[in-house]
Amino acid sequence: MKPCLCGGKKFAPRKAGSPQQFCCQAHCRAYETAARRYVRQEIAQGRLTVLQVKTGTKRARTSARAAVDPSHA
């Protein structure tokens, strides 16, 4: 049994395919929606670029806040 990333409910992951992270499709869709919303906000606020999303890099540059607070790195 494994806990669902979206709600913590324990479930038995399927045997084939990609590792299952959610107990149901509704939780998977909710995660995907929240992730898209988060990325859009980060891009709009200048903390993330489309290039960083495409290449998977954390940050192209270090912001002043990240230099002060390592939790934002």
C-alpha cells in the first residue's frame, strides 16, 4: 500500500506502466491543474521562465531573495 500524493489515502498501485502516485484519476487531474496554475504564476511573477520549464533547470539566475533565504533556491 502506498499513500496518495493528493490526499494521503492508501492504495495499491497498479503493476504495469509508470509508477502510480495517486489513488484515482480525479486526484491526478487536480495535481496537474494545480501544477499548471503554479507554473503560470511563477512565470508571470518573473521567478521562472518558459526555457527553464522546457529544460528542467531550477534557476537561470539567483534572485536577491534566494541569496538571503536558501529555502527559495
